[in-house]
Amino acid sequence: MNLFPGFMTRYRDSQNESAVDAYIQIAKEAGLSPATMALSWCYHREHVCSTIIGATSLSQLDENVKAYDVKLDDAVLEKIHKVYQRYTDPTKAY
């Protein structure tokens, strides 16, 4: 992190962790893993053509593929949108 001065500056003292925690909470409340929620959101966005998954085990691959069949309800989508509005660019330190 210190090899290239200034490289990590945008991530230190940012709101990344708060944004991630908020999305994890939404997933938990919906009974989903964060990965399933995120992939479901991506799979069902009109403007997203593809997703890149990083499964390193068969169980992760299975979860990632099954996320395609998960439909997020309007309440979950609204919560996701509110978090997005709050943390539009969480890498900026405010």
C-alpha cells in the first residue's frame, strides 16, 4: 500500500466500509448472501450485458449461477437504491 505514494489515498478515510456494511445488511434482511444479492441485481439490470464471477469453488459457482433465478423485490431494490444515493462514490473521503 505504500509502494506507490498516493495510490491508496482515495481509499483511506473513505466510506467504502460503511457502504459495504449497508449492502450486507440489506442482503441479510432479505435472507440472501451479499454475493447472491449483488449478482441478482446485476443480472436483472437492463444496462448490464454480462457479469464476471470469481468463483473459486463449486459451491461458489453454484451460488453465482443460482443468483440468476433470484428476483429482488421492490422493497429490496429501494433499499439498495437508497444506499447507492448515500454512497454514490464511497471512495471519496467526506
